Amino acid sequence: MTLSRRYFCGAVGASIAASNLNLLADDQSPKPLRVVAYNIYNLKGWPSQSPLAQQAVARGQMAKRLAMELALYDPDIINFSESPSEKLTKEVAELLGMNHVRFPSGGNWPGTLLSKSKISDSQNAPMNGERPKELFTRHWGRALVELPNDEPLIVHSAHLYPTPEPTIRLREIRAMIKSMKSDLDSGRSMLLIGDLNHSPDTDEYKLWKDAGWIDTFAKVGEGNGFTIKADNPEWRIDYVFATGPIAKRVGESRPLFEGAFRVNNEDEKSYALSDHLPQLAVFD
């Protein structure tokens, strides 16, 4: 049976609406804040040479597939690294009922921040002084999110330099920490989410820890926490960091090695939405 575009779009809308019915159950009860960091591989699917992935891209279905899978986790804030066209990320935002901010890349890997709450301010690569062209060739952006309880939340969305040699990545992190200093010193609630392209046993990770950032997975997660690749994860490079009062409220943090986020190795036609897994963190 051939799935028509009209039927597919209707099914996506109905599925996303159904996944959000729980929001109507008790409007007065406090709800956890659910955060997802996800490198979406330009929304090509992975492996991108998979015939079914290529078919989904050609039929314009990938944004809807991504939105439907994310909706199962009822996210409040989402970071995308390696974003596709702004048209597609806005389509995802619209399907999920979220606000949308795009962070232009110094290269060809823009970032995106989605939020159910209002994004009252955003800045791209907000470092002190002009951005050197070799830094933030992926993306880095800062946004102020107004949470429903009137608590302002600063969110840094980032995708750092990817090579094994860490020199540029270390420069990026030092520039970011310098820019964040006043917020860090003031003890404000902040999140740092994205593909940071380093593992926890590196000098880069130590810089974040020394600056006061809390790795949510290290605090409450279980297992190895690997986030790449989606068929057989072997490295942990995607993070949700927190600092300030919100860091004390983390209750869950885990990579989503499940559903359409992973490759079923027993099915030769299987493909995932990306080569990375999303990292989910939940704050009480």
C-alpha cells in the first residue's frame, strides 16, 4: 500500500496531538522541564544512503518523522546541531507547537533552538570581541527562555569543532566560559546543550567542570551514556550541562537509544533519524 502525503500528514498531526493529551490532565500541577540535545545530521537520515531514508527525504517526510518521534518525549526545549534548511526546522517547530531560533554557522552547520516557552532574547556567538573565523565554524548561540513559573533560564546551544586534535575546541570553550562569566558568577539557572565533540576524559570536559557546569548524565545517568553512532554507540559527546538552581533539580538524563532514533541492526532496511542519539534530561 502506498502512503499518500495527505494521509501521512494527517497521521502525524493526530499522533502529535495524542502525545500531548497529558498536558490537559492537570493544568495546575507543576510539570518537569524536559530538554533534548540532538545532532540531526542535516535531517538526511542515517545511513543516508539507505533507500528508505532517501525516499523519506525525497518525499519531504523527514521533518514530520522527526517531530512525531520527538513528540513522544514531550520536550520543552530542544537543541539541533547540523540543522537542515530553516524551512524544515520551522516545520518541526510548528508541528511541536514550539518557538524557533536559528543560530547561523561560521561554516555550513547552523544550530537551532526550539522552546515551548517564549524566547525573549537570543544572540549568535556572543563572545567578547569579534569572532575569529576559525572559531565556531559549527555553531554557538545564547537565548533567554521565559519559563512558565517566571524563572528566567539562559540556554546555550552549541556544536564545537569536531577533530581529534583539541586546540580549536579548547579555544572555543575558553571563549564561551569567558562570555558566560557574569552569569556563572551570579548563580543564574543555565543550560548548555549540544554536540560538544569531546568525551568526559578530556581537558575540554575539565574546563566545563572547573567553570561550575554540572554534567546531568554524570550526576543521575546510568550506564555508559554513549550517544554516537546510532547503530552501535561507542562515544559520549552530546551533553546537557546545567548550572545554578536548575542543576539541583535534575532527575533524569539518558541517551535515547530507542525508536526511530536508533538503527535496528537486524533489519537491513532500517535507518535512524541521525547518526547521533538525542540526549534527554528532565528537571523536576
